[in-house]
Amino acid sequence: MEHEVHLCERQLSRTRAAHGLRWACKRERLERMHDTPHKTERGVVVGRSAGMLLLLAGIALAAGLCMANPPNGNPIPSIFDPHSANAESLYHLSHFVLAITGAIFVVVFSLLAYVMVKFRNRTTDAGREPTQVYGSTQIELAWTIVPILIVVVLFLATARVIHGIQDSPKPAKVLEVTAIGHQFWWEFRYPTLGIVTANELHIPVNMPTYLKLLSADTDHSFWVPQLGGKTDLIPNRVNEMWIAPQQTGIFLGQCAQYCGTQHAKMLLRVTVESPEEFDAWSRAQKQPAIQDEKEAAGRHVFESTSCVNCHAVEGTRGVGRFGPDLTHLMSRQTIAAGVAENTQENLRLWIQNPDAIKPGSLMPAMKLSDADLDALVRYLMTLR
């Protein structure tokens, strides 16, 4: 009997111990479950807040880069620094569009931030579904009519500017230039002046310049951000645009339509000059090529190689049109469509190995001997 009593007591102790252990484990699980949602909630709030701050910082940085002045006078082209009448119109339009889209961003971002904080997941919400809203006529009208009004306003503002630029009356006194896009350089022809040049467009200040845009091969796009919008050059089609610069200086441009391997290095320079400077430049461009008898050997190299098949030099056998006209080569500041400065060393390298300056360009390496190469470079250096 006593033995059975001892067995019952031991069994009861074990049961109590097991029961206590179960309660202890259960209590620990409950505490963990109680702490975890708080930790998760804090982590979600911190993560979302950090994401919003990062987004705001990125927007502020982008806006700062757009509005910042170039360091050390580096002429970085920007639509926010217009120097032409049509560029001014685009500048004001961009500010109007940015103001509207910025207001939209502020409203949407504020509502999003409010919703994320106000209705974030809480411990007391576990297993409960938030209140559902269906069939709210006011809300549906708001998110339908307001976007339509915004789009209509932006459309009308943009159409007004485009109409003002494209359909503006042509003044009596203008400069006409034909711009031809090649892979990968620009050809500029002045029909009324009888001038042909490449990559560097010279125009007078305070006089509209009307550009006839053609393409010799594939699609290109003429874009000088500070002087106007971009216009495409399409094969077998004639497009037109005009610019009216209001300040002298050098303005950088770019082909804005992917046109092949060296699209990114199809640069252009627009030199806006006073009327006197432009007249002096045009008179110099009309002069025949300098014939320096000291460099007759270099001229012979030019005329006896395949250079004449692509390039033209007035007064020589060179009448090619596939490459830039070289009659006044040394009057240009750059070679290879703005990629390199027009120096003797760069000119030598450009002839010897074009891929060293512009990989993928269509100019072949001439593979001349050192003596012929030096003679050719000296001759080209006289073409001013």
C-alpha cells in the first residue's frame, strides 16, 4: 500500500513538473510573439522612412545637378541655360511642366507617407482586415477627372510652344545652312555663301539661322541644348529648324539619335560670332586653299593615296564627299567631330590609326610610311 502511495506521489510530481514546464514554454512563446511584432513594426517603419529619405535626396541631387553652374567655366550644355529665342520658350515650358509634376509628386508623396504611417501594421491588427471602401463616386471622379485636366493643360501648353516655334514667320534677313548628318560627323553647307565646312557651325548673333536637315546614311538628330530643341535628320526626308542666338560664344551639341558605334562621339560646336567676326570668317572660308610649295611632297601623298576618294581640297585632285572638306582644315578647333583637339600630334594619330581616337569610325587607317605620314601631316597643317 505504501509502495503504491509513493508511486502515485512520484507520478503526481512528474505531472506537475511537466505541466509547469509547458506553462513556462507557453509563456515564453507568448512573450516572443508579443515582442516580435513590435520589432517588426519598428523595422518596417525605419526601412520605409529610410527609403523615402533616400528618394528625396536623389530628387534633390538631380535638381541640383540640373540647376548648378558648370565648374571652372566648363561649357556643359544645359537646357536650363538658354541663349536663343526658341530655347527660351522651351526653358519656360520646362519650368511650367516641372512645377506641375513637382506639385503632383508632393501631393502623392505626402498622401503615401501619411498612409504608410497612419495605417501601418500593428500588433492589435493581427488577423483583422482593414475597412474596405467600395463604390465611392467622389473618389472615382477625383482620380479620373483630375488626371485628365492635368494632361489637357500640359498638352495645350506644349502644343502652344511647338506651334510658336515651328510656325513662326520667317524674317526677311536670315542665314540659311544645310546640315547633313554622316556616320559620324556633321557637314555644313552655306548655299548663299558658297562655303562647305564640317563639325563646327559658325553663325552670326542676333540673326535667325534656318537649318535644312538631311541625312546621308541613317537617322541622326541635331541638338544644341542651349540654342533649341532637337530635330531628327532622316534619310530621304527634309526637316527644318531655326535658331536665333542672343549671345556670342561656343555652344556644344550632340547627335541625339543613336546612329551606330560612334554615336556618342558625334559632337558638334556652334560658334556664335558678332556680324563683323562672321563676315571675316566667311571671307576666309571663301579663299582657295593655300599652296605651299615647301610641302609639295605632302600634297603629292594626299593626291596619290585614297585620301582623295573621301576628302576634298580645293585646287587639288581631292573631290571626295564621303569625308569632311579639308580645304580649311586648320581653321577648325577639333578633329574627328569634336573628339580631339586639332593639333599636329592628334592629326598624325588620326591618320595613322583612327580607332585610337574613335573606335568604329568609318575612316580607314592609311598605313603610310613614317616619311609619307610626316609629309602629309605637314601639308595638312598649312590648310588654313
